[in-house]
Amino acid sequence: MESNNVIDLEAKACGIVKLDRTLYVASMDRTIHAYNFRGIKVFSLPVKANIVCLEGLEFGKSKQVKVSSNKFQ
């Protein structure tokens, strides 16, 4: 089965992480977006600093997304 879902971002992506059935995207406009695999936005989270890195972490049954940011603008 082929899927043709396209996610249209408002700003350039600077990090992408897939955990379980969710795709987390950090964008250059200081926002982290979460999408399900049907391309539907689950949430958006604005951050105060520039996002430098996005990394998925798994600790046993717990799964988290870590964000590194740059406080200097």
C-alpha cells in the first residue's frame, strides 16, 4: 500500500525524529511540530531559543524527544 501524504511546513526543518507512530519536526521558526503518519498535526510547541538539534531517546518503555537550543541570537 502506497501513501502519498505530504507535510507542508511553514519554515525550513532543522531536525526530524520518528518515535513510534509520531514524527517530530523542529523548524527554523523556533517551533516543534508533531505529526501522525497520516500527515495530521498532533501539536505545535513554540520554544524561546533557536533549535540546534533534535534527538529521539528511548529508555526501556519510555520514549522522549530531546531538544538542544542556542540561547544566543
